[in-house]
Amino acid sequence: MTESAADITGAESAYAGATTLGFRAIEALQETSRSAGWDGEYRQIEAGQLEASVRMKQLGSASITRETASRSLEVTLSSPESALTLLVPMSSRKTKINGHGLCGGRAVLLSPGTEIHTISPAGADVLTIAIDDDVFGYCVQSMLLKSQFMGKEKLRTLEFGSEIAWLRALSDYPTRLAGDAGTESDLEALLIEGVVQRVGAAEQARPQGDKYHRLVKSNVLVRLADYVDENLEGRITLSVLCEVGMVSQSTLQRLCRREFGLSPYEYVQARRLDAARRQLQGRERNMSIAEIAYRSGFNHMGRFAATYRRQFGVLPSEDS
């Protein structure tokens, strides 16, 4: 949605999106992501009723989105194909993107079409700033000139230090930029120039040869997730997961604890419960809850119902 300068120079209420609960919260997150050009899925992996808030602004070739979630989520997405995207932490809770922590004065920059695997903790609060790739590139050339800005990495972390405060202030955008003055195109230019200047400075200050060693571990988690989703009805053992991930049992245990806060068994169960919930929400009339439970790897209805309620705060019969 595009708002006029008069509409966006004042109240936060014009920016606020509705807070949603339960499965509707997942749907709201996914719908907003799709409308902003992202492609992928959100999954709840922490027990308890999910509450999420999504806020979004669009101004010309730039967009700003802010997402909060009360429970830990696992998110697999592909960033917009025509935009460079900056992910900025708004809270002290560390969000992990392809194995790299997003917190403090650090933000993550994504090239167009970058695939990410994100683990966001309960209470995560992230601001996303997306700028059209061609516009961004033009600004880099005209403003930074000799900068060797565009590296080969599709994803890179940048340390902004105190400048992270300017980026975070964009959640109030554009009052922090120009008050009540300026046309829509003026505000768009101020936003893009400010972001590009700060990204360029952080990129130039970045140590040469910076590598993302944890990317390999992130790929391990993606392989595990794909295997679990393809074998929901079958028996999934720790040894099989180790073979799929090509890691030892101790490494797998440590990796799951560090990245998800769960044991491998708890992680598998969380994905099974998520699959069951998705089937319940979209089920055909002739599919029973028992069938859905079985197709998701649960053979005992009583245990399934109790486990489902612990995870989502409602019984399966109340969530369809």
C-alpha cells in the first residue's frame, strides 16, 4: 500500500498492523511476506499460543516491514528477486539467519533472491528495509563512487555500531526523516540515500576476507527439515538424522540445542505438529482428525491431542 506524505507524517496508528493469534498469525506473516515479494514458509517450533504483529509501509521503490512474534519460529524464505534487503534487529533477542546472529549493532544484507533459513526466538522483533536493486545500484555509483561495495556473497553481516539507531528509527518512518515537510518523492530519496550511505560505510569498514563458516551448519538444518517433511508418517531415528545431516550424534544434539533450543526429537515433533495444524486448517470434509494425526506421524489420538494442546494452546478439534 502506498500512503501520501500527509498520511504518514504523524500517527503510529496509520502504520500499525493488526495483532493476530494462533494459526491466523502464521497466515498473516506469510501473506505479508508474499505481498512484499518474499517466497517461503513460517513454522512455529515453540509450545504456546502464537501472537504476531505485522506492519508494512511502501514508498515508491522502497518498502519497510516490521514483524514481531511471541513464540519461536523457523522460517524458510527467498528474498525479493528485484530488491536488496536489509534485516535490522529491533530488540536484544538474537535472530539467526543462515546460522548468523542478528543482534546488537549488526544487520544482515541480502542480495536479490537469497534463500535464508531463520530461527527467531520468542519475542523477536525485526525491521526489514527493501530497496529496488536498480535504484540501490544507481545510488551506490553516484554516492560512493570508488567503493567496492558489491561483493560476491549473497548474504553478509554488517556492523553498523551506533548508526543502527538511525535504521531502527525508520520504524517510525518518515517522521524521523523530514517531519511534516517534503513530497512523497523527497521522502523516498531521503530514505534511500540514508540507507545507502550507512550500508556503504559499514561495507567499507568490513574486514577483508570475512567468511560465514556457519553457513555449512545452516545447510545441515535445511537438509534435516526437508527429510522430516518428506517422512512425516515414518519412524525418524537419531541415527538416520545424523546420516542425512552428515554429522555425529553429539554434533546434531549440540546444533539443535543451539539453533532451536530443542533436542532433535523435540524438533521433529514440532515439525510434525506444524504439519498436522496445516492439514487441519485446510482439510477436506472427508478427512478426520485421526487421519491427519496418522499422516503427521502420531499413532495415539490421546497423546496427539495432549501434545497438540501443549504446543498451540488449543485442542485439534478447536483449531480446525
